[in-house]
Amino acid sequence: MTLLLPALQSPTGPAASREAVRFGDLSLTYGRLAEASAALAARIADAGRVAVWATPTAETVIAVVAALRAGVPVVPLNPRTGERELAHILADSEPTAVLAGPADELPPALEKVRRVTVDARAETGGAEAYGEGGGGAPADGGAPGPGEGGPESPALIVYTSGTTGPPKGAVLPRRAVAASLDALEDAWGWTGDDVLVHALPLFHVHGLILGVLGPLRRGGSLRHLGAFSAGGVARELGSGGTMLFGVPTMYHRLAEVLDAPAGGAERDALAGALAGARLLVSGSAALPVHDHERIAAATGRRVIERYGMTETLMNTGIRADGVPRPGTVGPPLAGVELRLVEEDGTVLEGPEAIGEIQVRGPNLFTGYLNRPDATAAAHTADGWFRTGDVGTVDTDGYVTIVGRKATDLIKSGGYKIGAGEIENVLLGHPGVREAAVTGEADPDLGERVVAWVVAADPDSPPAAEELADLVAGQLAPHKRPRTVRYLDALPRNDLGKIMKRSLHVR
């Protein structure tokens, strides 16, 4: 048996009264969360799989914890998923029940799946089952199942973004979840005394596994902001929070407040709160160097980055006692092997090498649900997972992510060019608010560098020639954008990642 959340097994005494999670004015102690999740676990013990309508609420936490305690795989559902994609996920994963909050309005695609309503404010277990179809545990409960399973038992099935086809369900075993969270404990000195603050969605790895299961595995606390705001970050970090998790969009907004010439009390409160935090962590995409520097200048604290993905959970991370280096994601975490590989399979070495990142270790997923073909294609014969990300490795083991192999590695005039370094230079221009770089077919160069820019002042954007000269001067002439296109905003997904494939079709 693999206990993912030992602090919730039978908390007594002071441990039972310690705050586990807080959402707005609703706080759940370890004792209350243990009671509610145990009651719900008994009701779903016979379910094959359960879906969770993953809103940023305490109900989602109770639902996920209950399923893990019952040994039932969890399929987190993004409430903003479109009808077609949701129908695909349900048909592929076949959940026998959906767990949702009392106020949640579920879409028609879930009408035939038995609903179990979870109420975090209820005095008892907080679960009521109703609805037609779906099979699984009877509506009046049923006998408890065998409980938590072994290391290879599926804990969650998390669906990928589906940028190259329908989303695939990555089956994450208990072993992978435990290995990643314990590796972060080692890297970050994460303890039960830490209070994590974040406003991340709870349907994906960053917000759910790291942001919820991470503190609960340590016996620590989570304060979820519900909706992100600089004021909320300042309030929670300033009143006992020790760690902040965010995505680059969030840190960019914090940097804007810190950089405002007339920030006043709001700026001072935020700067003080960030300065007092033990750890500021950014993930899910690269944090621009410009934002790194603005936050450090205002607070004296450096944001650290880590690198992971749905199928691998966490691969690398800058250690709390390491050297923060803007633009890098640190060395491999404990237990993780990492290598760079050329397109023909040649393993690359040396600080000048640039190639696809491949990893292996206890953090890897089991495979894609119902897709043995995709699982086999994603792995090499000797067990390395092909991430599709391109990067470099310094002599001290620090990894720098160049970008996705399909969208961020530009082959122009015989050179391999990483989009990320060009984006960082463009973002250093005072007239640029947002920037993305892609490659487009060119009859002479193979691909030409294209910059997509959101101007700080839309009425007076910086000239294309000025931006091209800036890149050529700071990097190299062959890296300058040949084309600059101006937008009102860059397309982003729920985690703040720029959707570069959408840029190509504009």
C-alpha cells in the first residue's frame, strides 16, 4: 500500500486542529478533511473511476482526497472544457460517477453519469448521490473498498491539452505522485510548517498535484485565492504564507504592480509580502528574464523555476539552497535521469549541445489510457520518455528550456534558433508588453523568425526595424526577426501558456 497523504489517515490532538486548506472564508482542518474524505471514500469505494468537476473550491479537495483514500482513480475535469472535448474525455475514461459541488451546474454530457454532490460546509461527510446511469457504487453508499493501492495503482488520469489531436489521458500512478512530491521536498526543504499560497486551477498537475497534494503530503497548509490578484497574494503571504506558486502571467502582473511609478500602499504591501516569503516558484511556462529582474529589484528575492509536464510530473528544479539563475529550470531532481538527443537518436553532450530532452525515472506516468500506440511512440526502446521539449544543459547540470520541438525550435539558414532567447530580448524593450516568436516557411532560409508583439502603447508601437536591430545586437544577426506582427493580445490557455499554434493560423 502506498499512502500518499499519511497526515490524513487518523489525525488526532494538535494535528487534527491544524488548518489543511482554506478557500476564502472556508477553512478545513486536518480533522475535518479526514472526516469528510473518509465518509465520501466509503460512498465511492466500488467505483471504477470517478470524474471530479474541478472548480477551485474545498469541494474539489475533498473529492480528490476521498478518491485517493478509496483507491479509485480520479479524472479531473476542467469546467471550461468545450462540449466536444468533454465528450471525448468521458467516452475515453468512462467514469462511473462525477463528484461536484452543490452549486455546480453540470453540462449535458454528464447527464447520464451518476452525480455525487460534495458539500464542504455540511456537518457530516458532505456527500449526497443522485442521478441516473453510470453504474459504480450504489447511491446509498456501499461497502468500503480495499483502500489505497500499491505503487503502480493509478492515482489520477490527467488529460493533455490535445494540441496535436484529441486529448490523451496520462495515467499517473501513486508511485509517480509520491516520487515527484518527495523530490520537491528534498529540493525545496518543504516541510509541514510551510503555508502554500496560490490561485492555480485544480484540474491539472501544477495546481492539483503540486498545489494541493504537495502541502497535504507534508502535513502543511494551502491557502487558495480563488481568483488571482496582487492584493490577495500580498494579504496571504503577509499573514503567514511561506511559499507562492504561480505561472508567468501571474508573476508578470505582480511585476507590473511592483514597477508602477505610483504604486503606493499596494506596491509596498506586495513588495514586503514577497520579500518575506521563503520561496517564490514559477512553472508551466518560462518566466521572462525581464520579469525575474523586476521582481528581484523590488523585493530582493529571486523567483525560482522548475520543469515538468503531465506525463512526467516534475523533472528539474532550482533548489532552495541553490543558485537562482533566471532563464534556467535547474538540475534534474532526485531520481530523475535526463539527456539531450539529436533527431537521429544520437545522445548529445556539452554546454553547446541543443537537442530534445528525454527523461526517465520514478516520476514517469504508466502510459496513455487506451492508447498503447501513443505510449510506445512516446518512449524509446530503453525506457526514456520523449518530452518534445528542446533544451541545453550547462556544465553544472542546469537545464535551459529552448521551447517545444514543434513550435519553438526554428531552423533558419542552417542555424538552430531557440524562440525563448529572442522573446526575452524583445520583452526587455520598454515598448513591448508581450512577445512570442515562431518560425514560418521561407524559400531561402528554410524558416524565418517571426515576432508577434503586443505593444505597451498600442497607438505607438516600436518599429519592426528597431526590434530586429535590438535582437541582432544582443544575440546574433541570424536571430533577428524577419517579420514583426502586432496584436492586441497573445492567445493563452488556462495556465497562461501562449498557444503558438493559434498564431500560425491568424
